Amino acid sequence: MFSRDCDPPSNCDIDDLMIAPFSWIDHNGQDVLFVDYSNLSGEQLLRKIKRVATAFEEMAQHHSGRYIAMINARDMCFDKNVLSVFKHNAVRFKPRMKRVAVVGIAGIKKLFFQTISTFSSLELKVFDTKEEALRWLTEQPTDDAGRGRGINPNDEFPLNLDIRLPPITKPYSQNKLR
């Protein structure tokens, strides 16, 4: 169920995106959960995020442990709603995630993911290439081929997700430090 891929995502029907919420990459003998959000935006992106979360919850109910994951966010367009969902999921799934690598982003998008990492205390890093991300994810051995010791998936976690960024009123070059 999790191995069907759809290439390129922008040419896929939304039902194809639902069939393959994530897949697995075997790297250095460890299983890396791979989520491809590349070229998605708006409603398609929100639906895929929801499907990934649902599938991950179902999988986590049957397999104890902590996972390592890589997210492809290349050319992904997101807004305040998507950012809020990412923050919510980072907190929600933090106990089940050992490390998360994000590839394919730069600039302000990189800052958003770093904010999510700080906010959720999730060990999340942004990389330029898939190879760098896989190396970092698998450099530390994990128990059970990519999964660590189990935790209780029914634990409750605080979900105060309201991070507000100040509005930008003038170009940066016109702002003066006082």
C-alpha cells in the first residue's frame, strides 16, 4: 500500500496521492519513512498531509518504536493553514519520530521548518540534498531497523499551535535599528 509512487506529483489525480501517502527507503540497513510533498500546494497539499498523518497513525498503532523520516518539500507552496497543520503534526507525532530531515527548501521556507523544529522540540534538520539527509538520518544506529523502543501512542500532548509572525510593513532595507 505504501510503495506506489506517482511521477510527477503535479500530473497525478488526487486519488493517486491518497494511495501512496508515504514509502520506505532502505539506507545503511535502516528504514527511512519518505514523504513526498514536492510540487503540491493548496487543497492537494492539505489533503496529502492529512492522508500521511492518518496512515502514520494506523501504522504506529501496530508497530511500536520511533521512526526516522525524510520529507521532500521541493517546490511545495504553503500558506498559514498548511504551516499550522505542520506545527500540529510535529507536536502530535514527536514522540514517534526520532529524527526528520527536510530536503528541497531554502529561504523563508527553511525558516518556517526551523521554527517548527524549535516549537515542537522535534529533531528536524533541513538539507540541500537527499544524500546529505539520508546520511544524517542514519548516522546513529536505531533499534529494530529504523525504529526505536516503543512509547504509548495514546499519550496526550499540548497543542498550543498559535505562532504569529509580525506583519511586514516596509521593505527590510527601510527598517532602522534603534
